[in-house]
Amino acid sequence: METKTVVYKIANELNELRPTNIGITDANGTFIASNFSENSHQLISKIVKQYASIPINNYIKQDLPNSNYFLYIYKICTNIFIICISDAQENLVLRKFGQITRDYGSLLLDTLQPSPKKAAEIAEDDRIISVAFSKAGDLGPSAVSWQPKSLTEKDLFEIAAKSLLILSAGFERSLGLRESSSLLPFPSLKGIGLIYTFGIPDERARGKSYDATITILLKEEFKKALLERLELIEKEAKAVAEKIQAREATDSLIIQFYQYVSDSLDKKVDAFTSPQTQQIVPADLQLKGAMVDEIKRIQIEHPKSLDGEFKYKKSPES
């Protein structure tokens, strides 16, 4: 299906909201289609670029002076936003946006941004299920950047939701740590994950910070390899988190980290356990033991929330 056809179908769906104006932009604020004025383009482009990194199915709402109308900017897929001005009830607007995301998000992305050839240069490592950066938004957990790109939306949601569940279950806070790491099994994906939790300061967020995680998920049979390299991978995860907090581009950071984990698995264990390395990165076995005990406690107290079937959490009423 051509881009023009998809755009007209989206516009037809949005017309049910009785909008005064509608538009579609990329993450750089460049309009793909619009009936907004040129002056409005500049203002909207500025807002889109400011919020370009929000997860899919998140939105910005801005009231318009002296009217009952609101400006909605909604991310329907990677790097694509739909914009409309409407006086319809917010739940109806979000329901319609959710429907458009499901029906046309991937389709529009395919017509505008076919899979880049550059991605093929990143060799997939069969030992690694995923390296992912996830963030808790107002509408729930969402994967922001990940490798490999072949992961399904269902797998990405499970990784994001289960990783961020550590925070909601009280594990990270019970240890009194804002930034910490833990090991967690992912039975449905047949994997074992090292999860590094941290916060991203943001004045717009509740509590002035968004909860976030970096998850390194390996196949179960490589659990020993992960444990042997735990200290250095954890150290590198912390470095990646600090760069994310500094607002560096997350996609390139995760690609580099994925390659780092892959290279680490290729190196001999001696390279990570030599006396020189241990002096630089000392093993904190007591902390790791506390983490394991805490995970066992959470699994006993919250077995369903940890190992139950995960469901997509879309926008309200979508």
C-alpha cells in the first residue's frame, strides 16, 4: 500500500473526531501530510522534536486559549506522530488514536521507513535474546530501544513490563538503592536477564523522574556465562544508563551495548576474573546474594505478577 493511501485512510479515521486540523509528522517535525497553516507547522514541529523520544502510544495534550479545543500529538509508531485539534472527549480521542496505531502504525512506517540496510550490518548473536532499554510512561511500560530488531511487540512488552515490575514490586527500593541491578528469570522466553534499574530526571514526570531499565536477556543455557561476566556487564550497563540520563541517542547506545555483550561472551573467562580485573571491578557477593534472596521473596509473594501472561497495555479505552 502506498504512503498516500495510508495517509488518506488515517485522515478518514480522524474525521470521526470532528477535527479542525489534522497532520502527520516524523520525529524531526517534518510534516508528511497536513492541513495546518505554515505558522502552525513551526510551533508543532518544535513540540514534536521536544518529545520525539516518548514511547509509542504516548501523547501530548495542549489546551487552546479561549476555546474548548485541544491539540493532541500522539506517537503511533517509531518516529511517526499524528496531530489533530478536536473538541471531542479525551477518552474518545485516545480510543481512536489507539485504533489507528493498531491498524496503520506499522503499515505507515513500512511505507515511509523501510528497514534500513545498515541494520543488516549488526550481526545477531544467537546467545542473546535481547538487550533493551525500557521506560515507564504515563500509559505503562514500553520498550524504547532494543536489539535485535527482529523481536516481536509481544516479547518487547513482556521484557519491558517484567523488568519494570522490579520497581513496582518494591525490590529495588527495598534495598534502598535508586540505581541497582538484579537477575530475573524469563520462563516464557526461556531466558535469564540481568536488569539494571535507574531513573531519568524529567520535570514533566510524576515524582520528577521516569523509572527505566536496561535488560540483558540471554538464553537459559548461558546463565553461567552471564554470571561469570556479571560485574563488567553490570558496569557497562551503568555507563549506558548515565549516557541515557544525559540524553544521548538511545538507539546507537543499545546497538553498541549489544555488541559489547556479544564480544564479552566470546572472551575467555580468565579475562574477567584476573587479579587485575578484580581490583578494578570488585565482586560484591553479599549484594548479589541479597538480590537472589529478594527475587525469591518476590516470586513467592507475587507469583502471578512475575510469571503470568503479559498483556498489552495500550492507551485508555483504545
